[in-house]
Amino acid sequence: SQQGEEDPQALSIQEGENATMNCSYKTSINNLQWYRQNSGRGLVHLILIRSNEREKHSGRLRVTLDTSKKSSSLLITASRAADTASYFCAHAVRGSSNTGKLIFGQGTTLQVKP
Amino acid sequence: GAVVSQHPSWVICKSGTSVKIECRSLDFQATTMFWYRQFPKQSLMLMATSNEGSKATYEQGVEKDKFLINHASLTLSTLTVTSAHPEDSSFYICSATRLGVSDEQFFGPGTRLTVL
């Protein structure tokens, strides 16, 4: 299976703390993306990092990518109760026949307690 | 911009019936649309990749005769679950890539299918 892995599976923190989620994948990638999903809802795109990038920021989000280790991390700083959701990484498989195809990680469920 | 809608948002049907789910890109032309299914507390699993005017490419283990995909235009793809059974109950999500921009997928809000 090409499906990526994420850890931790579940994370519970207090408001104001930082949350770090990790993601690993198995194939060569074009890019890696992070998504957020509130319970029973669709996905919200958070950030995309390309294979030639090592770090990217967007507001309170910081994403790193280590292609040598085939891993990525998502850091949410100064978390808020509204950040409570499931977070998924997804990587775009390199190769012309797979253009645009995303393989999702298993997800991390984040709970931020007020 | 880049809004994807799905209809219906939820559906309950009897075992043995067929259900059609629509995925529309509202404000852009979609080169490719993808269909995923998600079981409770699990991740998204890609079912098939759909390109306008051509046959869908199904992932291994997905029955193409059970999950019929039609991509008739650059803004509409449909997924029909034929002869649905309770084990088909799931959250079905579509996504679309914008013409000329293949990196980012825009996701629909999902359709909750419950088969009784």
C-alpha cells in the first residue's frame, strides 16, 4: 500500500500549546499537502510544500519536508479550541501517469481543550 | 474561487437500489476529478480518477461495475453506486484539479451515504 502514515493518531493539548504532527510516505513525490477536516465535513486545504522545498509557513502553521527521510511535519503554534479537527497529509505521487493523484496519510485527530 | 459542490449532501437508501452522487466545479473548469471514500474515523481512500470525456481509472480493489463514474463535462462528474449494500455506507468525497494547475485539489463537502 502506498498509504502514508501519521503520528500521533490522536493528540490532546491545552489551548495555547503547540501541536506537532508527523507524516511519512513511501514513494517519490512531487509535493506534499496538509489538509484539515472537521468531523463529518469536507477537507480544507492548509498548505502545499513542493519536493524541492524544506520549510513553509502560513500564519500559525509551519510545515517541514525531509525527502531523504520521506517525512513531513505540521506544527500548529498557539493552538486554539477551533483548531480541533483531524489533520491529514497527502502526497502527490511522482510520475506522468499519476499526475494529481493524492495518497492520504491515516490522519491525526487533534483536540484542543479550552 | 475554486469551489466544488456535491449533491446530495446525504442520502439514505434501501439495499439493492442505485444512488447517484454529483460533483460539480462551480467556478472553474476541472481537468480531472477524483472520487474518495472515507469510513468513520479513517482516512480517505482514492477510488478512481476521472478525466472529462474518457473512462475513469479505478484503484486496485475498486469494482468499476459497482461504482460507475461518468465525467461528461469539465464541470461535472457523477458517481453511481449500483445495487448498494450496507457495506457501501460511507462518506464519499470528490475533488477536482483546475485546468492548467494540477498541484492543488479542491474538495467537495462530501456525501454521506447510508444503505439500510
